[in-house]
Amino acid sequence: MNGDEQLLRGRVYGRDHDDPDPGPLPHQTYAALVGGPLDGLLLDITAWRPEEVDDGVALITELGRWPDGRALYDPRSGEPRPPGPGVSCRFYYSGDTP
């Protein structure tokens, strides 16, 4: 694991790496990002409806193939999603887009 990967591990997407506590909050619900440039980050999906979770997400990142591009992450159908706070699902990297 290189320095960039260590910096991302366990941090919530969108929080600044200089934040004194960039980790998850106990009352929020998260998707764990698996693979790709944002591997190891958590995405806050607390206010998302189930159909929004099913659609996946395109996240802006400087770490992808294109500067200011987006990394695409999608859930796998059939994976369980326990309700409530904590990590409730995983989104898997499926590619980059400009």
C-alpha cells in the first residue's frame, strides 16, 4: 500500500484529508468503495433512497484516469444491505469517465 492509499483508507469521501477526524460518524450510513482510485473510502449514503443506492455513483476525483474526471462505482445485485448506521453495502469500481 502506497502513501496515497494509506491516506484514503477509512476516510469518508468528500472530507478533507486534513480534517482532524475524517472518519465515519456513528449515526451515519456508508457504502464502502472497493477498487479503483477511491478504494478504501467510505461514501455517506445516509439520506439516499434504495433506488439511488441501486443506481451507483460517479464521484469526482483527481486520482482517476482524467483530471477532474469521475470514478464510477456500482453495487452488486444480490449483496445484502443491512439497515441502520455503519457500513451497509459496498460499491465496486467499474471505470472512469471524463
